[in-house]
Amino acid sequence: MTVLSEATTTVWTAVCAYTDLLPERGACALVGRHQIALFRTFDGELFAIGNQDPFSGAQVLSRGIVGTRAGEPSVASPMHKEVFSLVTGVCLDDPAVAVPIYPIRVADGTVEVGVR
Amino acid sequence: MKLVVVGHGPTSSRLVEALVAKGFGGRITVLGEEPRAAYDRVALTSYLTGRSAEDLTYPVPEGVVLRLASRVTGIDRDGRTVTTADGHVEPYDVLVLATGSSPFVPPVPGRELEGCFVYRTIDDLDAIREAAAGAGSGVVIGGGLLGLEAADALRGLGLSTHVVEMGGWLMPRQVDEGGGAVLRGHVEALGLTVHTEAGAREIVAGPDGRVAGLVKPDGETIAAQVVVFSAGVRPRDELARQAGLEVGDRGGIAVDDGMRTSDPAIYAVGECALHDGMVYGLVGPCFTMAEVAADRILGGQAAFARADLSTKLKLLGVEVAQFGAMDGALDVTFMDPVGGIYQKLFVSDDARTLLGGICVGDATPYNTLKPFVGRDLPGAPSELLFTGGPASMDLPDDAQVCSCNNVTKGQVCAAVADHGLTDVAGIKGCTRAGTTCGSCLPMLKQILIKSGVEVSKALCEHFAHSRAELFDIVRVRGITTFSQLIDEHGTGRGCDVCKPVVASILASLGNGHILDGEQAALQDTNDHFLANIQRNGTYSVVPRIPGGEITPDKLIVIGEVARDFGLYTKITGGQRIDLFGARVEQLPLIWKRLVDAGFESGHAYGKALRTVKSCVGSTWCRYGVQDAVGLAISLELRYRGLRSPHKLKSAVSGCARECAEARGKDFGVIATEQGWNLYVGGNGGFTPRHADLFASDLSTEELIRTIDRFLMFYVRTADRLQRTSAWLESQGLEYVRQVVLEDSLGICADLDAQMDRHVASYADEWRTAIEDPGKLRRFVSFVNAPATPDPSIAFTAERDQIKPVLLPLEVVRS
């Protein structure tokens, strides 16, 4: 197995203006073949997780309701309401299941996500 | 194994249900004498006040062979067959006799005259109703439980009613002389005439040969055109006698603790069975017999033990209850002749152990004290009667709370804990407690409250309030945003439970378009995209077709839109057309086409009014008595867009044939010659429920005002995702009637104003969305590639239409 450092493999892609994202709501970006769900929470923080709901297989997590569970930013799948942590991608209703998480940042008002 | 059951009444029905539920693998054949399947005899009288035979009928499990109008005439025990009156021969390996009982008709001269009836079956009730139509007065022979029930029925049919009782007072088996006197006061206050220490010497005919009156032993004649015998029942044991099975001296088929007769291949259950010298006529012990027999047939060891004969009922509006023993070393009586209340407790000689009790007029002690029979009293007897007892009376775990289904407090508590139950409906579903006579429902609620589950009314971790409380907070404080509400009355930042609830409350109170400003972030995906998400992440679109009426031109537009966007089409159960397979970026384009053709959103995505279905009504139908389509359209247009705790469905039928299935709806309307009958609280779905008659013969204007108030009261007070059916059960039909019809809370003007605001502020959500560029920008699959359709969505073909290809799962499992 080849181990590469993150700095050499993360490719940042600009996806939208920060203001394109609504507070407490998600949107989806297509980066290569990855569908990435982007979220802007009430306090202005950004999160990025895989868009595919691992329970139904549908690409829908960006359309879920954003909120908090025990203080942790989370999103509920619109399909069957399983809740995922926006921080770790772990399903808070079934911790054996998780979705991928992606680095996300704002540069000059533009949102960028990192794909390894 | 071939199992044959003779008789199809409540006990037989319960037996078959238990066998099927426990996985009985053989063939079950039920031979019923009546022309209809088993029905709820406890609720028989309600048949005369509007419930249909179908309402009262128990469901028959899949796979069971039910032969109706098949009276069994003989049992061949050697050949193991039974023969019916029409010559059918049915072989059995195991036979169960559930033949019930027949009303006892004393040998009074004239008892065969036309106009004499018994009170046991739906056919009996039909005949009584027919006879009552041309009659002025009626007499019931027998002042017991069933006799008063029959008297209530005659009174309801408009007859001047007499009750003739042999004993010294009414209901001598349930109450003592003092209780009987109080009961008599109640009954006479209703206009009934009571004759005690009286019987029938003769029933006399008039010149037409029909019943004209009853002659009492003292020679007095009571004029009556209808006579109902209700002087007790006798077990139907004639088949068993014929077949040489052991029967009791005074009737009844002798059975052992496992409900087995003297022939090991034959069981007997219900009112025909004689166990340990006792025949039971109450539904509770009969159901227990059915459960025991089912268990034994499947190889179990269940045993029937002497049953509790406690009863609580409401007759002629009077609560009457008896529990435990009817005598004791000491007794304590509370009597309120003004309020018509009589309560008596029987206790042991040291006044510490409760032995039994009698209640007339107020059966509260039955609910609170019955579980303490045979145990130490929870307080001084007089205190228990005067004050209802100390506030925290804790029942022991083995105390029986539901005697109909033999469920203990411990079993209820275990079900609450194991299944995380939070309401009485859940307890009913898990334990069957409260599903038969319903008298233990208040106790179930108490157990739930005390069980520490706290029946948490908290909506979720963010709000400690129930939906109804939040509604009032928002309404009274004039709150218009989620942020303000959660800052002032909650914690954290909300979730998928509380956000849509608050969105719905804000929308019910008329706070603008559901996608305006911050409200957009509160909506579930369906409300957010004004369409219904489907399993592959695409959406379906349902334009409103009010009342199911649509022009050919509009039908063509729907067809063209579906064809042009490649959508799958299906007719819905609500008389409209659902278009499936739209991607988010297609939605505004589809709406544009539909809105331009005069359509609007059908709110299929919302917890809101869905449709008002209708039959074709008097315009076309030769049976119709009112314009069902016209009313359905006006109701649908009035309530469209009304956000509510759950979806709302409605229907209007133009005559009593009920083709629109209005009684399966949250609010249903059925035309009468005089106007409209309103039914509420119906439901299909997981827990079907027929709607209850709420008000009769309303004018259109009265009808609309009543529905306005009913809906707004529901919107204000229901829990999250609580359909009207569950809400109505939790509030009680009578209570909702008082609030809506009599304005008992003084809020009707407020409810009216709220509905008027809703009607005035309605706007089509699709049109508003497509006219607002800010809202339109959300309708893209990808924020960074608005023109790119989601490549993961694919379709294949089935029956000439599209069908989704589901994505393989990329599940990360650690």
C-alpha cells in the first residue's frame, strides 16, 4: 500500500459562492464523479459529506433537514430520516454506518471542497 | 389438522384469531348459523343509533373458511363429522362448539304473537325497528343488564317504554336494593316506567292479531305494540346433548380447565360452556376461554380459572358497576340522592381488606378500587368514597386492569417499557387491554402517566413542549420565525422533528409562503421542493383536481406534460393524477406548463388538505339526493393549502350508498334528503377507522362552519403527526362536539376568524415559486452545474412506462 500525505493529494475545487448556500440548508456539488452535499449551518460554518444516503442508495442527503443532535451539527436523510453527523459522517442512529466527509473552506467568498 | 368451529360469535371469532396468530397450521372451517359473520354483541345497541352491521363485524383472518347460514344439526363423534341443515357434511379432527346461548322466553301465554321479540342478533334489532315504526309504546320483560339495554333501544326508537322486573329492584344481579332505588330514579327521570315485583301473566292480542298489551300478575294491563323478552339466556347445548356429551343439570356443556368436553376431540367455549359449575355470559371470561382453547389445541397447557364477574357499563346514560363480592362483614355507603350517586364498599371485619363494591351514577370507585379487591385498602373506606382516594394510589403489578382481555398492570408496564409506548393507543396495540369494553381506558392512561415514561409531551430534544403548546405559544406571542421560537422557548438548533412542526404551525397561522426566508430551511424535502420524493431521489407532481372533476382539455394537458417530460403516470386513490420521475430541475418547468393551463399545486407533498373525493352526485346519478361534486369542489377550494398536524383527506357522497367512501376520511360528508350528515375521524391506512357521525341534516352553510371549527380545533390541539382519528379518540367525540357545536370553550369565534384568514390568504405555492427567481435557483441538481441532470438517476421500461433503476449501495460499515 502506498501512503501519501494529505497535502499532496487533496485537490480543491471551487463549487459556488458562499452566498449561494442558504443558512441551515444543503446543496449538492458534482465534483468529478462524486456527489458532495454541502451545508451551511446557522452560525455560518460549512460542512461537506457524501450525498448518497447509505440506507436507500439515493443521492439525497443534501436535501435533508439540518439541525443539531446533542449539540452536534447533523442532517436527517429525507428518505427515512436517519440522522448523520455533519462533523464525522457517522450515522447517529446506527453508528456502524457512515458517509464520507470532505474538507471544505471559503476563499474570497467562494466555497471550495477538497477531494482526495 | 382439520379444525371445525360450530358457531360464529365473538368467542368463536376470538378463538380463530388466536389460532391464526399463534401459527395454527391446519385448515379452519367455521360454521355460523346467522347469515352474517361474527359481530360485537356488546355494542349491539349502537346498531340502532347509526353504526352499521359492517362496523360491528369482526374481521375474519385470511385463509379461514367461513360458511354462513349453516346451522349444524348433528355431530357424528365416531365418524368425526358434523352435518348442517342443508345437508353439508364437514369432517373434523378437532371440533370446537361455540354455540353461544339463546334468550330465555318464559312460558307466558301469547308469547308467540306477532310483535314479540328477543334481543340478541342484528336480525332481532331489524325486526324490532320495523315493528317500532308503527307503534306507540313498548314493554321489556326483564330489568337486568340486557333488559335495560333493550329498553334504551326502544326509547331510542321513540316508544313510550315500560320495564317489567320480577325482582324487587332493577339489575338485581349487579346492585343491591339501595343501588337499585337510585338506578330506578335515573331510569324514571328519562321517562321510562318501571314495574318491579312484576312479571307477565299474559300477552294479549288486539283485533289485528298482533300484540296489544301485557297483563301483569296484579291484573293491570300495560298497552304495548312491541314486547321484548329479556329475561336471561340459556346455553345452546342441544347439539352436545344429542351427541351424548356431558352437560350440566341446568344446562351448559361441561368442560375441564382446558375447555375440553367429555369427548377429547371436542372443545366448548363461550356462553355454551359450563366450567366448574358456572356458565359465563360476559365477554371477558368468554375471550379467556377462547385463548385457553387455542393454546390447548396447539399443544399448550393454558388453564381456565374461575373468572371475575365484575361489570361496569353505562346504561341509559347511567354508570353502573359491580366488582368483587356483593356482601361482606362491613360495608360503607356513600349516597347522594340529589346527584343520583350510590356507592358501596364491602370490607373485611377489620375494615382493612376490600371485598367488593357497587356503584350507580358514578363508577369512579370501580376504576380506582377494583384492582384492590382481596388486598389491603389503600385508605380508609369513607375517605376513598368521599374524596376518590389518596392521589397516589399505586396498584400492585399483578392487579388486573383489563378484565375483558385479562391484562395485569405489570403486563401494561412491561409493554410500555419494552416498546417505548407513549400513548394509550400503543398499549391497546401491544397488550389488547382496553380494546373490548373500554372501561379500563382511564386506568391505562393513569398507568402511563405514573409509569415514569412521563408520557413525554416534549416534541424532541429541542423543545420541552407538545405541538399544541407550541401552537399556543406561537399564536399568543405572535412569533413568526423558528429562530425566535427556539431562542426563547427551546434549546440547540432544531432537527427534522421540530422544524417541520414549527413550519406547519407558522403556515397554519398564515405566515406567508412556506419557502419565504428562514421558513424554507424548516421544510421537509417534500415541502421544500413542493413535490413528493420517491425512492430514487426523483419527485412526483400532483396537480389539484378539485372533487375529481376535470375537463377533457385539462386531461390532455396532463397527458402532454407527462409525455414531454417522460413521466410515469398513475391515477391516485384521491381521484387525481400523479406524475412520477421528475428531477428537481424539471419541477419548475412542469409547474409552469400546468399553471399556464389553469392547474395549481395539489399539496400532495404537505401535511395539509389533500383531496375532497366525490361521487357523481345528483347531477347525473339517478340515486343522488344532493350535488356531491359541487360541494366537494367548494370544500376542496376552501381548505386547500391548510397546513395541519398531519395530512387531511375528505370525501362527499351524494346519497347513503356512500360511493365516495366518506366514512374513511378525516371529514366526510354524506347527503341526506334534508341536507348533509358530517362524519369525522375516519381513516384508512395502518389503523383503519370508520368516521363517527358528528352532526346530521346540516345546511351547506352550517356544514361549512362546522367543518371550519372542527379543522381549526384539530390544527390547534393535535399532536405532531396525529391524524384526526387518533386525535378524536384522545379528546373524546363528545368533548369535540361540545367545543365545536356548543362552543363550550368560547373559542368558536376565534376558530372562525382563523379559518377566514386562511381562506383569504391562500395562494398557489407553485405559481408563487415559479414567479420568484430567488426561489427558482434552488431547483437544480448541482449548485456548481445547474444545467447538469443528476447522472445517478436512470430508468428502465415496464408496461410502456418508465421505472427507476435503483443505485447500488456504497455503504461504509465498520
